[in-house]
Amino acid sequence: MNVDTMSPTTRKKLVQMACIAAWADLEIHDAERQVVFELATQLALPGTDLSEVESWLREPPPDFDPYEIPNEHRAAFLEAFLEVITADGRIDPEESETIRLLRELVV
């Protein structure tokens, strides 16, 4: 995933999408939480954004329009989404449907 060309806003949206993925089955597992924090660290989010990420792991983040994702970064968003969803070793029916919808929207 090439994040070097992402704006700070896009980086934050990417982590927001990862949190949405973690909440797709309405339950956050430790493995999903770890993937989200690793992603936030990789993206070098500032401390204020990290605090917001922590709150998104306690309560679901607000949704956003996937069409807001810049075309050049849509593959990275889908990759992060899939990494979080598969982190707990299983894909629930709700997660499968979310994956399908996201693929239609961003690919």
C-alpha cells in the first residue's frame, strides 16, 4: 500500500474506513484493533487523530461516502478494509456483504 501520496485527510479517512470494517459484524476483536492501530501508526497520524481512532474503536465512526475516496487510493482502502475484516480469522455474513458493496463502490 503506497501511502506516501495521500493527503492527511485521506490518511485519516483510510483509518476511519478500517474502523468501519472492524465494526462490520458489530463486534471488535483484539486482532482487528491491532490491525487498525498498526495502520494508524504506519500512516503517521498525529496524536489528536489517534485519540479519535481510539474513540472509533469504542463506538462506530461516522460513515462517509466511499465516492469521496480519491480514485488513485481506492485499492489501498479496499486492501485495508479486507485486512481488518480478515484479522480475526473469519468472515461473517455481514462482513461478506460489506466487502461486496465496497468492491462495487470503489473498484
